[in-house]
Amino acid sequence: MFDRPESGERAVLVHIKLHQGQEDLNELKELASSAGAEVVHVLTGSRSYPDPRYFIGSGKLEELRAIIEETEADLVLFNHVLTPSQERNLEAELEFRVVDRNGLILDIFALRAKTYDGKLQVELAQLNHLSSRLTGGWSHLDRQKGGIGMRGTGETQLESDRRQVGMRIKLVQSRLEKVVKQRQQGNAQRKRSATPNLSIVGYTNAGKSTLFNALTGENIYVANQLFATLDPTLRRFNLPNNTEVVIADTVGFIRHLPHELVAAFKSTLQEAADADLLLHVIDSSDEYRNETIFEVNRVLNEIGAEGIQQLEVYNKIDLLDDIEPHIDYDEHGVPIRVWLSAITGAGLELLPQALAEIFSATKVRKLCHLLPTQGGIRSKLFSVAHILQEDFTDEGGWEILVDIDQQHLGILEGISCD
């Protein structure tokens, strides 16, 4: 373990080109900046495969040692995911603090978490990350129990550490389960009221929070840095056709988002998985935007949101030449893409227009006649449809006027509807 400076950390970046995969060096620099580090040197190289002991070869290891001494750096940041043994070996050999890509992202999340559930989710991710990196130090306490009157093999310090981390993980998980239930209750209530749920998703720093503020009139934190938004924010606003929707601003995605974060942030990411529509915000000025689109969709698949309809929002068109705000439609006349600039407001009015067209296109109005024995169907209608009017019939049944999405029309099979 090494003491950590409170501020002004000077970092040496290590970026190795591997034939089996490639991370983005510029993204590592942005991650380091977002964590508050000052990059003093970048060590690059190439290998076919990582060295199993140090990730880098012996020559690069000596080169890294010399750079650390020359630059008087505070830590080394690897643009790769290190195994627990590689991280331990590097720190033991260099006698220096080493942080891999996942550890850096976890650190940024710890800086950004403000709400109770956000802090819990970060702590869970950090504990899961730590549990695989506990080492067996404290050799003088190798057996804490045993001897006459206390027979048994005893417990090593490492086993004790793992047990305490495991207990803390269970405690945090139980608290997060309560948060998940609260979110599920809120989602269920919105479903009953037939209020469409929208979730803003996208690669980190694509302009999601700027768009959220422009749509809702809010003033949530915006910064030109990775993971500026961590805790989700939900607000209501009205579309041009007077349809009220709930919109959620969620955490940004990134290449190879650490599994610990995906697992820990299940309650936050659930906002996207439970949405009726995803607003996929894309930085139109990013030359690697196709790659970022792929990464976002990959994470959406991982959290079970792959089947949810998307409206792509190509943001930051103010950074492009000869692109005017407009809406792209599919062959059925349904909006699939909106081009705008959230920061200048150019084309911003097109997004509510496109949303109104989408929700109008998918809903139909039905006057349903239910028998007294069809109370279960009535309950389903209240959970998925917008109930405009309900009257009791002389036979003890119901006559219900509903706006229902086409995907739920199967509920009405066998029912008399006009």
C-alpha cells in the first residue's frame, strides 16, 4: 500500500499496442484528466500478448523505472486491465503505486458519486475489485487462532480480510436491494399511469446532460470530462401533442466498461432497461462514433435493454460543416434519427416533435366492453394502457376507453372492442 497525495498527482501512462485488441490512448488521457491527474509522460510499446508476470516485458519495466525517477511521478496508470498478480508484481518490483484501467474508472466513479445509492453502488464495485486483489501480508499474524484450548487450524490474516470484505459486500448488497425495490415501485407507478419512460443513454461525454438540461430546463452538472454524470436524474416534460413523459439522464458508457461497475450499477442502469424508448445520444463530431455506438449497444445488451426502441440523437452538429438540423425517417415514416446541437439549441425543437410522432404512431384508441369475469384483463389494461374513461355496465362489467400501444394489443384478444 502506498500513501496517496491529496491533489496534483503526476501520472505516467503506459499504453501497449496488442495484436489481440487495442484501447484508445486519447481516452486514457481523458480518464486521467477526469480523475485529477497530470500526465507527465506516456510510455508506449507493442507486444503480441501481455507478459503473464508484469504485462510489459523486462526492457519496458526498466524503462518505466527510469521514467518514474526522472519525472518524479506519483503513480503509473495502465491503459489495460491488469490481473491481480500483474498489479502486485509491478508494485513489488517498482515499489510504486500502479493503477489499471478498471481501477482508474472506479476512482472517477468514487469522485462523482453524490447520492446515497450512487455511493453504495461505487462501494460495491470497489469491494468486488478489491476482493481479488487482497494479498497475504502480515506474516507475523499468519495464524490468529489455535493452540491449547483453541484447537483448529486457525485463520490467516488474508482469510480474515476476505471474510470482512465479504461481510461488507453482503451488507452493501442488501442496502442496494432496497434501493432497487424503491426504483421498481416508482417504475411500476409510472407504468400504471401510462406515462412513457425515456432514458438518455450514450457514450460518456456525448452531451447527454446538456441535452437533458435543454429539454427539461434543469441545471444538472455538466462538464467536458468523462463520467461527469453518475447519479441518475428523472424529470417530467410535455411533448407538443400534450403527452407527458418522464426522462432519465443516466451514466455514460465507455469501451470495456468494468464488469464490476455493470453489476454494481444494476439499479441505475435499470432505468434504461425499463424504458419505453431510449434516446441514444451520439457525438456526431467524433471520428470514432461508429465504435462508440457499438460499445453503447453492447452494454445495453448486457443489461437486457437490447430490444427497446431507440431514437438516435446526433448531437454537436455545431462542430460539423454543412449539417443542418433535421429528422431522418425509416421506410414506415417513423423518426429514427435527429440531428441537433444541445449546446446552441439548433434543432432542439425537432426532438420533442420526433418523440410526439413516435408515440402517436404506436398507440391506438379502443372502446372495450368487458364482462364481469374479465377483471384480470381490466387489471392488465390499467397496468399497460392509458385509461381515458371507465363506466360500469348493467351486467356488472366495464366499458373502458383506452389508448393502448400496439405491442400490447394481444391483451384485447377475445374482447369486444370498437
